[in-house]
Amino acid sequence: MEFPDLNQEKKLLAQEFADEFGTALKEVKVIASPYRISPLGAHIDHQGGPVLGMTVSAYTVMAYVPSTGRRIKLRSKNYPDSVEFELSNVPEKIAGAWGYYVRGAALAMREGYQIDHGITGLLSGMLPGCGLSSSASVLLTYLHALADTNQIRLSPWDYVRLTQKAENEFIGLRNGILDQTSIVFGEEGKLLHIDTRKPDVDKIPDISGKEAYRILVAYSGYSRELTTTGYNSRVQECREAAEHLSKFNGYSSGEILSDISAETFLSHGEKLDPRLRRRAQHFFGEVRRVQEGVSAWKAGNLEEFGRLMNASCKSSINYYECGSPPVHDLQEIVSSTKGVLGSRFSGGGFGGCVVGLVKPDSAESAVSSIKEAYIKKHPEVAEQAAVYLASSVKGVHHH
């Protein structure tokens, strides 16, 4: 099945907001912030590695109006609790985990900009907590609304920086910039090649043609909260590997794995603790797969690109050691389905989704067979699990 139509979703949410808050419909503003997939570049953005991203037709949508004062008042259609606080007195704790994202956005924005007006908003996520970077999507929604309400002009890279600041400093997630960069710079029909060290973005046209593939999103039925999984510990292990490799090579400046050459790893990798060696092996292998993937995409060779996606997922399991049994099962089902070119975990890989590229003429049958096979193996999530077809879309934008 397809994700809900965005234009319809915007209209319905704006009308619901107007009815609930007694606001004239013409006064209601709407922001759409898409989710993203990363076909290659798994778990290396926090180490300064190159990654590939693409925004897809699943969104966080928020209808909002400026507050008269400095009050934030939000309701989510996905979670039961409302969030309400003054920007001058941002609380340490908020009822409901989703509220920490607007708290993080407010604190990140308040540190560098004059925020005189809050927002009143109603938001809806098409698939929150699924591994398609819904956290970065919702943070960018809040940041755009606060910037608009307070007439603050921000560059695309300002939004990337503020989103990472909110996640790193106020939410407790030690991630890189893949998610927010993809969502900020996303363009329909373009694959983003993101250099997370510079940082820089190269938008690669879809040479193979719009009809050459569909994006498949298979949701396991299990969401995840990255700050309570092994995500942060993996980041620390990568940093430890970089530190040791740096010392083995006779210098002390290596803080992240992109500071270390592949040659250094080949020469000294065996000296690492086996666990740290596996993390480094994933990093250097994934850097190579990204480079090969860019070449394959530019040549329109989707079969080779899909093979690299499968190899990326295998490395994530064997060397990065992420994932859970249901997601492992789901990826095996997806990758063995007729017409699927390649697939891998999406997001932290500790729950959530598997994303793949599928041939258009096999797409509908693939959706049916994947869901049937997965539910047969995991009947406990028969109500939650879902398989969608998506398209590439433009990044975060106002309506």
C-alpha cells in the first residue's frame, strides 16, 4: 500500500486544528517534513563517513499558529499526552517521550536566537519510531515553525546544525548529520551523497529513470527509542577503535574513524580488541560500499546498487552487531522476495523498518508476499506490521 496522500493529509490536519482551537482556517500554517531512507552508509555518519540519503513520501505534518506569548502548546495524534510549557521556563521533564523533541528544539533555538513567540500546534506522523528518522523529521518541523513564527532566517546548514545540537545535547542521542541533512536537502528524483566531514551534499540525478524502481518500506511492528538501545554504545566503541588505531600508528589525533586511513586499519586492525575491530571493519567496508554505490547509481546499475545494500545489511549484522530477531527475519524475507533489488535495515536497526528497492512490475505482489510471510513468522505484531511503497520527494517545506 501507499502512504497517505500529503495534500489530503495537510487539508485534513489544518481543518482539524481550526476546529479544535477555534482558529480561522486561513490563519493556519502547515509544515511537511518527510522521512528519509539511507540506502548505503549505515552507522558511519557519526564517524565522519560518507553516506547516501533520500527523502520519501512519508511525513511528519504539523498545523500551527503563532502563540500570543512565549507558550508552546502541542498535541500529537500519535501519542496521548499534550505538551505545554513557557519558552522562558523550559521544564527538565515532560510527560510523554515525544515531548522531549519539542523541548530539545526550543532549547537549541533559544541558545542562539531571540525567541519571543511560541507556537500552538497539532501534529501527525505517518509512521513514528519506525527507523525512517522520524525524530529528525519532527525536530525540523518544530525548528521551522519556531523560525517562521519569530521571523528568523536560517540557512539549510543552520537547520542541520540545530537539529544535531537538539539531539546530541538535549535528547541524549550521539548521532551524526545523515538524517537532518537528507531531510533539509532532499529533492524529488535525487540521491544525496553526503560528505559528513566537510560537510557537503552532492545531488545525484536518477539516471535509471523514475519508473525503474519503487522504494519499499517494511515496518516490523516494533518501534525503538535510540537512546535506550545499543546505539550510543556503538558510537563510543567506534571512537575507542579510532583512538587505539591512532596510537598504534604513532600519532594521537584520531578521534573518529574517518580520521584513520584504511591503510592504517589494514596494518594495525588485528591489534584491536575483537569487538572494536568489528566496528572498524564495518566502517571501512561501508565507506567503500558508498563509493561503489555512487558509481553504480550514476551508471543506472540498480542490480549492483541492490547487491551493495544487501552487503551493507550483512555487515551491520555481523560487524556492527545491530538489529533484533524480528528485523533480521523481516530483512531476510524482503531480500528473498521476487523483484527486490536489495534491502537493509533503516535507522538504528534495533527495531523499526527494512527498506528496499523493488522493480515496479513486481512491487504490488512483493508487498503482499512480504507481509504474509512476516506475519506468519511474527503473528504477535499482525496488527502493527505494514509494508508500503514510497517515492522520492522534496525535503521539509511549508504549505
